[in-house]
Amino acid sequence: MLSCPLHQHSHSLLLHHRPNTTISSSLRRTHNSKSTSLLLRHLSQPQPQPQPQPQDHAAPAPTPLDEKEKVELLELSLVTKRTPQFPGSIYVQSPSDPDVHTSLPPLQTLFQTHTNDSDEEDEEDNDLIMRALEIRRKVTAEIFKESMRRKGKFGITYATNLTRRLSDFIDYVMVEAAAMKRLPDFSESTFNFRAKTVIDDSRVVPLIRWLKHNSVSYPKIGKLICMSRGKIESIRRVIEWLKSIHVKGEFLGVALTKSGGNILDRSNEELDEIVNYLESNGVRMDWMGYVVGRCPQLLSYNMEEVRARVGFFLDMGMNEKDFGTMVFDYPRVLGYFTLEEMNEKVSYLKEFGIGTEEVGKLIAFKPQLMGCSIEEKLKPLVKYLYYHGISRDGMKRILMSKPIVFCIDLETTIVPKVRFLQDIGIRDDAIGNMLVKFPSLLTCCLYKKIRPVVIFLMTRAGVNEKDIGKVIALGPELLGCSISKKLEVSVKYFMSLGIRYRQLGGMIADFPMLLRYNVDVLRPKYRYLRRTMVRPLEDLIEFPRFFSYSLDDRIIPRHKILVEKQINLKLRYMLACTDEEFDKKVEAIVKRRQRFEAGLLVDTLSETGLLEEDLSDSQATDDPVESTKLSESESI
């Protein structure tokens, strides 16, 4: 290398002005042209002569470095790339240096040898060591990101985000790279080279590419790699096994991350044993991927635990078919909850008066009940239903007919619907009867189903505001009907018969279930009423319940009897009674007419008036359901 004359001149001047000064070999400064000119200007000024020191005194101790200088030296000592230099820099990497470390100060200069032990000095050294480890960790992370970008062809953002979630794996690489220093083949190699070797040997970058190709998100990839504790190939083995049982897409990552860390340590034979046992108890093999993907905790249990969980449901009377469909409908019922929690929920369901086998059928039909918390969901709902007058038997009926009611949220789903029913004029005791009669009401959407039906009845079907509460209370099933496919079709049919808008509203208020009948069922009854019975339309408007009776079993037989006996009765007295009561009415009318014809009757009342007077006390319904509806209409 050529030497600069100006540089040599400055060096000679430095020796001339300070002949007794020794140049430290541990901290040598290399000058450029600008720094040399500044040095010459500084040396040209007169310098005070140093005071001679006695020869017997020891050399002064080196000046201790402050905290900032120690951190800078620490970073320079662990740097892996060439740092930006500036004129006058103390540590310069010249072209002749084979490595960056040749021009940096040794790391040992930061740790001073102490003659006296001191806790503060030990803490200071520990802090420096921790900082050194943190810097080395950052260096390892940069090496890993560089490997992902070059060998895995990943983007900067993806590599950075994934590296942030691989702190445990970065520490593993750092420790392994430091341990490789003891090997003869790597004793002279740099840390960067050893870290790259560890990353390449683990084949983690191709595995990340493969996991990403199988729709595993980078948070789950980071969690999987940290769970493996360096056993990277176990991840590929388990994923291949999951794909063999039809686990697909994103559920591969879910099955691995949520099944517990021991799944990577389990052999394929242990996992196959669990799957074969479930298949022998009714879970079909083509369902297995769906079940494992949504309840991966099953794979973390041993065979004794799996047998205990399966036996818990089979002991309640379930057969294999019911058990298999239950697990497919709600896979978490088998592996997500503890056995203690499942026993508590079964015991709570039995408090409604349900037997063990009935509970088994109930859970097989709606296994989501096992996912409901007793304290947070079931008990508040029971208290709310009891407040509205529903007894335990009523709750049992709701539970057995519509168990999903006990799974929906109380505050956001049930309470708003009950408040709406109260706003349209239904009393609290009637609301309880409605819910017991039609539990599906609580599962209907308030804004897409219930409110539109109420608005339709008031605007298109002629029901006034005063009667709308009565209509809904007597016929809550109307709230579950489709407007376009059922209600609107029925309204158009009745309008086509000549029934006016307000008359139809009165008919619905008297018999709300009128709109639920199919038009094909209504048409032959109406035809028989008008053509064969020769009744006016007013009779139908007066008694719309006519459409609820069977044409072949009740209407035609009773009409033939009245024709044979030459008797004319109103539709209400003709149909709303049992067969025995109807026969008694006919017999009484025939005897009265015979007495009248024989001249035995003295009074001058007309037969029609007498008939109506005698029949006023004989009105009855032929079944308890209709009598219940009449009593409810009177109360409302």
C-alpha cells in the first residue's frame, strides 16, 4: 500500500512534540486527509509540558467508559455487516482488512478485571451480557429473514411478520450456532455462517413454503415451528396424516395448533387407533376430517380418555347411529369439555323432569346444549321464563320440542321479541302461553319475520290495531308463516270469494288460524258449502272456523242427517259439538216438531225462535283445542 507524504509528516510531528508518548496498540486510529489537516493545526499550537512523575509510581488506570460508549462498542463488536463510516472514524474497515472484526475493538475490553468484587460491577456486566444476547438475537433474526427471502422467495412483509412470531426458534438457532463453535469444522467460521448452516440443515424454509401452500396462515406456522422445539420434520409427518383422514384447508393449521403440543410427539399408530375407535362407534370415515378439524383436542387424549368420553354418551341410551350424527353435528361435544362439566349439565337437564334416556335423545338431537354454560346461559333463561308464568312442565315442553331456545342469547334475542309482543298489546300471562304453544317464536328473526308479519296483518289482511294482540296470542304460528308463499296467497283467495277487507279482518280475529290453511284444502269445502248446502256467504263470515272441520268426516255426514230430518241449523251449532251432542240436538228438535204438529204445544213461539232459545245452552266444541282457543279469545 502506498503511503501518503502528508500522513508521514503528521506522524513525525506527533513524535517530535510528544517523544515520551506511547501509542496504544489496542486502539489505533487511521487518518484521512481531512483528519490529518485538523491534527496538524492542533499540534501547531503550543502545548504545556507535562509534569514529570516519579518513577516509582504505578501507571494510571485506564479511564472507565461511560454507558453510552460501552453500548456503541458492544454493537460494533457484534456487527455482521460493514457499518457506514465517516471522516475521522476511530474504527475503520480498510480494504486490506480480511474481516470486519479485524478493525474493531475486542469484546474483552468492555469487561474490566476487578480487583475487588462488587455487586454493582457484576450487575453492570450482566446487563452487558444481556444486551449482547439481544443484539445477537437480532442478528440471527436478520439471517433468518434473509434465508426466507433468498431461498423461500418470500416477500419482505411476510418474512418480517413470520420472524416476529418465531422468537423461540430464533433462540434455538442462536444456541445451536454458538454450540457449533466447538466442532473442529466450524471452529474458525463466523457466527453468520454457523447460523445459516443451522437454518439450512433444519429445512425450515421449504417447510414454511409447504405449509403456506396448504392454506396455513403465518401465525399458525409460527406457533407450529415453536411447538416443534427443533423437530421440524414432525410437522410435515403429522400434516400428511391429517390429510389422509380428509382434514382440508385452513383446518390443517387449526388441528395442529389447538390439539396440544404432544401431537407432534405421537406416532401415526397412536393417532390411527383413536380414529379407528371412533369409526367403530358410528363416526364415518368421510366425516372424520370434519370432526378432527373442528375438535382437534381429540388427538391429544389417550385411548382411556377417548373410551371414557364415548361411553359417557352411549350409557345414556344412544345407539351408534345417533352417536355418529351427534358428533358430526357438533364435534366439540366429544372432546372440548371435561367429563365433570358434561356430568353437571346432564344433571341440570334432569331437573326439568327428564329421564336419562330422554336426555340422551335430547343431546343426540341438539348436542349444542352441552356447550351452554349453566350459570351464564341456562339459569338466567329459566328465571326469565318463570317470570312470565311458564311452569316447569312448560319449560320441559319447550326443551323437548325446541331445545335450540336454550342455546340462544337471552339479552340480544329473546328479550327484544318479548318486548315487541308487549308493545302490540299482549299480556304477560298470554306471552307465556304463546311461548309454550309455539316455542319456535323465539327463534324467528324479529326484524325479518315477526315485525313484517304483524305489519302485513294490519295493512293487507284487515286486522285492526285493537285485535292484533288477540290474533297473535291465539295464533302465534302465523309469525312463522311466509308472507309471499302462505299469507298473501290466502288473503287473495278470500278476497276473490267476495269477502271485504274489514270482514276478512274480523274473520281472522275470530279464527287466526284461517290464514294457515292451504288453498287446495279450502276450495272443496267452500264449493260444498255454496253449491250443495246452499248457504250464503254471510254464514261463512259469521263462522270462519267452518274451514277447520273435515269435509268427509264431519261436514258431509252431518249435513246429510239434517237434510233427512228436514232440519236447518246454523254452522256453529251444526259443527262445533261432538257426535253425541249433535245426535241429542237432532233428536230433541224432532220430538219438539212432532209435538208441535200434534197440537200439544200451547205457546205461539215460532219454531225458529224456539229452536234458537233451546240451542243457546248447547254450544260446545268437539275437541279440547278449540275450547281452549275460545276461552283464550274471551280472556284477551
